[in-house]
Amino acid sequence: MNTPVLSVDALSVEIPTRHGLLKPVDQVSWDIAKGEILGVVGESGAGKSMTGNAVIGLLDRPARISGGQVRLNGTRIDNLTPAQMRKVRGKQIGMVFQDPLTSLNPLLTIGDQLSETIETHLAVGRTEARKRAIAALDEVGIPAAKDRIDSYPFEFSGGMRQRVVIALALCAEPSLIIADEPTTALDVSVQAQVIALLKRICRERGAAVMLITHDMGVIAETADRVAVMYAGRLAEIGPVAQVLGAPRHPYTHGLMGATPLASKGRKRLAQIPGAMPRLGALPNGCAFHPRCPKAQDKCKSDPRPTVQDGAGRAACWFPMEDA
Amino acid sequence: MTDFPQPDAVKQAQDPGRMSRLWASDFAYAFRRSPVAIGATAVVLVLVLAAIFAPLIAPHDPFNPATLNLMNGFTPPGTPNAFTGDTFWLGTDDQGRDVFSTILYGLRISLFVGFSAVLLALIIGVTLGLIAGYAGGWAETIIMRVADVQLTFPAILVAMLIFGVAKGITPPEYRNQMAIWVLIIAIGLSDWVQFARVVRGATLVEKNKEYVQAARLIGRTGPAIMLRHILPNVLSPVLVIATISLALAIIAEATLSFLGVGAPPTQPSLGTLIRIGQGFLFSGEWWILLFPSITLLALALAVNLMGDWLRDALNPRLK
Amino acid sequence: MIAFILRRVFQSVIVLLIVGLVAFSMFRFVGDPIENMLGQERTQADVDRLRTQLGLDQPFIVQYLKFLGNAAQGNFGVSYRQGRPVATILAERAPATLELAAVSGTLAVLVGIGMGVFTAIRRNGVASNVIMSLSLVGVSLPTFLIGILLIYLFSVELDLLPSFGRGDTVMVGGWSTGFLTKSGLLALILPSITLGLYQMTLIMRLVRSEMLEVLRQDYIRFARARGLPERVVNFRHALKNTLVPVITVTGLQVGSIIAFAIITETVFQWPGVGLLFINAIQFVDIPVMAAYLMLISVMFVAINLIVDLLYFAIDPRLRIDGRH
């Protein structure tokens, strides 16, 4: 197999606080290959976004990477200097944020924002940068890109703005795209279009995508593989069909029970009892055990078993059997 | 906190009974934890006490010509006078007045004008703010428009104009006697807007709360509701503004007096003393200028720090 | 946009009419203008003649309108104290104040914004903390004490800079300027620092807090995520957004510089309109006070209008919404 585009190896993030060290990301490992879309799901606070920020080197102080490695196309990037890391951002890793309304600078035209990004990363002049900016807008499906390039963000609708944001993230042709809840803030009708756009461009360019979302529907439609996070740890990872169809981790299983899928008919949605623990009060052993129907004594002391299951793996002592 | 007997006494002196019930514990705790607040309050307290008891503390009465000896003029601090052999702590001015005594009496006037002006601004501002917020309609429009126009101009300029006009109205023979009162009115009238704005804002919020509606239902009249129900709820932002205004008023008074349009030489405030002292800057009698200046700076800085701290401690949404 | 500007102009005119009413009332009711002008030796005939001449026998509203008409033509009457037309005196004095205010204002805006940005970017640096602590002392220092302190340091002790007056001035087309002589420029240094320091502190603190707020925004994060250099993120993206709220306050501050010049001019015996105004108050020279009030109001109103126009220049949302 070729070198993966992104390789995250036992990555941990810690935040020192007055009440001790918090670990919002704890020994997370995964690879994303060229042209592959990895969906990352989990509740708010599960560490999805924090992992994305750690990869692109935008952790807010005092959070910091405390262990593990991040490799991009085989090269370590977690130990680069800020100046080196800046050259990686935008050029090799593109990032799309949740809210298109606030991601664009309201006082600069979208042409200005595109051109400055292109000029920063590609050795091109002003005219060429503008030409490429128009092309980038064309590519994400902005109609009459040539006329609209000098418009300000507020002159676009939410869906159009997210297309601009995607154009901005992609304009320097990065090999990895991190999309952090790219559709959450959009109307349902627009969500599908934006997801389809993201999918199409990545396929065409062969970029790897880390798609962070809490929407199982988006994962099912878009991703090749899915990683499930819980309390900063990776609970389960594997091909979408396998994880969604036959989840091994009880948490994933519970999550599927709580997700309305058209195929499941009109059964009452199941709930997982309890709530995800706060980072400051993680239980010993498996973080899920207080809520787990299958928990036994072992789960309360021994933290992370890994069960390999074909192309997937789950961090559980007592994985679910096929239904 | 046995090393520091003052803070608790200070705190109680500051607290009107009703407020202390509201935030006594948190407030007192925050106060004990802040060396800046303790220090600033101590400085203010010392200066206020010194001003109140000036006649008892001051070695001389600078306004009684009988106790003055022109021979004592320009005595440097701490050294005996060449002619009379008298020693003065902070030296004397050109007329032989003891600088320490004039500062104590000047402080008295500065603080009196400052507190009175703030009190006047507070009464006007709170009353108009309550009316604007509670009554609404044309009363609100007029009050807030006037406030807006006045806010366009710096308070010190408004105070100067009021002072100038008042001086024009007063017959010349009463001008010196009236100067202090005119000063209080001028500064007070220039500073009511902040109070009115905050109180109006808070009143608009409180007006629609259920307890006010209930009071109205049981037949209470407007003024009674405003006084008994709304006023207590706007007290803590008013207290913060009053403290900050006090610093501004003290500086404004000093500035006007320094410019010669405030307290007259017969009743010198700190600003007047600095005005007088500035004349001796080049001739080497530095003490006449330095000591009043330091006193004024300490007072203004300490009150400002208290205001800053109060704002953070009470954390009303002022801005 | 045009409608907005027209509305602001209309509001400005209202403000000016109110101020004019205040100025006129001062003129009319504070002291007796006739007594002030004629002095002790006067006959009843003189009084009556002057009363008619000044139009004091006409109804209040007519007098007010006449006053406004005269004021609009720059005619503010005759100074009680100097016996010369107020307009002439003001015209002589204005260049001194305007030059001082221009230098202080530029200083306050440039240094204030620069230090505000610096302390926001280096939020936890030692230099930033020192600057922030000093600024609190700066806010508590009365302007006149700053002036005296500077005079003491640079004139009395070091003997480097003049402590009073404008130095040598040159007349350029009816405008006396101190910019063209060495002594004129040296004389400007201490007064302009004194005058600008307080506004500078305020602008700095405001820029800092606004900038910190902007730096937390998503679009700054997104700009970083695109690998833009820090310089571009801080100055092109953050600073521009910071300026929108800063402009209002800065505009007001520039306005108050002209008013605060009164204090600085007194400390440095700077022969400007501020010193003139203070003397007018001391001697109850009502025409000068009224004229100064009108002049200052016109300036404030003009500054407010410029601030509104600057909004349009900076914020495209206003510009384009107005176009539709």
C-alpha cells in the first residue's frame, strides 16, 4: 500500500488547568489514504475538532500536543516550527469550518481573500492569482464567477458562502482537507449540495478528506471509512458499511440505535442512558463503561483493548456480535 | 486578616445596609483578595479623614492672617527659617503659609466639591433616568435627546460654560463666595448623563418584570414603584459610576481651579494650590508645587483604581 | 447612502440650532450687553440708540434669527474686553490651536492605534503589561499635571525645550504657522505631547480590547488555517475590522482635543482660542464665549459627519446596502 496522505499515530492533546491535566484527545491513531474520505463522528466534546486542530497546528493555548505523531505524506509535521507549519497550512492541508457566515472576513471581497491565499502559497503574480481565483470559484459552482469575484461575503447566501469557503480551502490544491462540520450551519436543502461538491472535488483531485461531523446520515452518504470518538478516545474505526451495519463497540451500537435511518423503519429510537463524562472526571478503564450494557469488572480497570475485525478495529473487551 | 484591621471597617463604611446583604460575602472575599483594592481604599480613607479633621491636624490655619508671618515666606521643607527659626514639614509658600496646612484645607475643598458634584449629578441623573425609563413617551425623548447633545461635548467644556454663565449672572461682590457652589453645580450638571443612561436602561429591563407588574396591579403609583422597587435594583451600577465620576469630578475641579475658573485664591483647592505653585516652578521653590500635585495624583489614582475594581467586582454591564 | 447622509446633516443642523439658542441666550441674558458696551458715562439717549442699533427692542425670535444670520456670516459682535470684533480675534488665534490640535491628534491616533495593536498581538508580553499599567496611571493624571511635569523635566531641569509660547511664526497667506521655523517646531513638542497623551491612552485601550475581540473571530482562525502570514492576519484581516468601532470613539476624541486644548494652552501660554476662551470666562466676555461655543460645535458636527463618511469607506455592508 502507498504511503497514506495523513497518518495520525497515538496522538494526544492535553490542556493544563488549575484542576489538573485534561486530555481532550487521548492516543488516537488512524491513516487516510489518497482519495479517501474518513468520517469522524462523536458527540460534542468527544475530541473530533480538537484532533483536527491538532493536525493542522491550530490548537488554542494552553492546549498542546503531548504525545504521538502526525505525518503528512510520510513527513512528520507535529514538530515543525510555527513558520514551517504556516507553509503547510493552506498549501498542503486545507480546512473548512462550520459556519460560513463567520468564516469569511466581512470587509474584504472574496476575490481579495482568494488572491491573497493563492499568492501566499503559489509563486504567481497578481493577475494570475486573480485568474486562478475565478477558476476556483467556477469549480465550486459559483455562477458568473467572473462578475461576482469582487463581491463581499454578505452579498452571498449561506450555501454560496460555504462554497466560497471550500474554494478558499482548496485553492492552493492541498493534499489533505479537514472539514469541521461543514454543513451543520446550513439549511437542510443546501447541505446535500455542499457535501456532494466536497465529495466530487476530492475524488477529482485525489485529495484525502477528514470529515468531522455528528451527522451519521452525512457519514453514510459520503465517507469511505468512519472513526467513532468518545471522550477523547477512538472507540471504533472501519469501513462505513461495516461500522454502521455491524458495529462492534457498544457505544457505536447505541449511537446507531439513536440515529433515524430510513431503512430501519419506524421503530422508536433507542437512547444511550446517561451522558458523556466531563474530561475532568473520566472514569478509570474504558471511559464508556458506566453507560455500557455489557460492562464487566475488567472494563473498569483495563483501559484499551483493541479488537481487530477485518478492516476495522474497536476498543472494547466485549465487542458486539453480529446482530 | 489580623494584620489588616482597616479593610473590614472600610468595607462596612462603604456599604449601605441594603447592598451589603446582597453581595456581602462574595464582595468582601474579592476585596480581601485584592491588594490593589485594599491599598486604594486605604489611601482614599486616609485622605478623606485628613480632610475632615484638617482643623485638628493642621499646624496652622492658613486662612487666619493672625497666625501668618510674612518673614516665614519660602521656607524650604524640613529646614528652619533663616529669620524666625520656625521649621515647616513641607515648607511654606510666598506668604509664609504652611504648605502642609494648605494641602489639608485644599483637600477639604477638593473633596467637598467632588462629593457634592457627584451627589448632584447622581440625583439629577437617577431621577431623569427613572422618569425616562418608566414614563417613556415624550419625556423620554426630550431627556435622552438632551443627554445625547450634551454627550457630544466634553464634560469639562460644559462645566466651564456653566461656570462662565453663572459668573456672569452673579453680582461681582458675591462671586468669590459663590465660586465653590457654582463649581459644584457646573460639574454636577456636566456629569449627569452617564447616570441617566444606565438607570434608564436598567429601568426599561426592570419595568417589565413580574414583581413590578404585580406592584402596579395592587394599585401602587408610578413614583412609589420607582422608589420602592426599581431604584434598589439599579443601585450597584450607580455605585460604580458614582465612584468613577468622583475621580472625574475631582480632576475636573482641579483642572477648572488650575485654569483660574474654579475655587478662588481665598478658598484654594488642590487645583488652585497647583496653579499658585506653578508660578514658582522656575524660581526653585519646588515644594509649593510638588506636594499639592502628589496629593492630587494620589487621590485621583486611588479613586480611579477603586472604581475599576468595583466595576470588575460588581460586574454590571456598563459598556 | 445619500438619504443617510442627508439625515445626519439634518440632525447636525438641529444640534447647531440648539447650541445657537444657548449661545444667544447667554449673549442676551447674561449681564446687560448695553451696560457692558457703554461703560459708566452714558446718557439715556446713548442707551436707546444702541438698543435700537443692536436690535434689542425687537421680539426674541427675530433677535435669535438675526443672531444666527450674523453667526453664519462669521459676525459674532465685539469683544467686551478687547473692543475688537470677535471674528477678527478668533481668526488670529485659530491657527495656533489648529496646528497644535492637528499634531496632537495625529500623534494620539497613530501611536494609540500602534500601541493598541502591539499590546493586543503580544497580549502576554512583558512590554504589553508595562504599557497597560502605565496607561492606567495616564488616565488618572490630569492633563495640566502632565504639562507641568514635562515643563519641569525638559525646560527647567534639562533646558532642552521651550516652556511657553509658539516660538517664531511665519505668515503664510493670512495663516500664522509655526511649522516652518525651528523654534516653532521645538515649541510644539511639549504642548502636543501633553494634549495628545490622554486621548492616546484612551485610543490605545480601546484598540486593544477591540482587537482582542476580533482576533477571536472565526474568520481570523480561517485566515490562519489558510497559512496566511501573521503580518497579513494581524494587519489586513484583524486591524481593518477593529477600526470600525474604533473610528467613532477616535472621532469624538479628536473633537475633544480641540476642547482640551484649553488646558494645554493655559499651561504653556499657547496663544490659541482655548487661552482666549479661558480669559473670556474669567472676564465674563460673553461674545467671545458665545462665538467659541458656536465654533466648537461646528467642528464637532463636522467631525461627526466625517466619521459617518469614514464608516462608508471602511464597511462595504453600509456602502452597498445604501446603493440598492
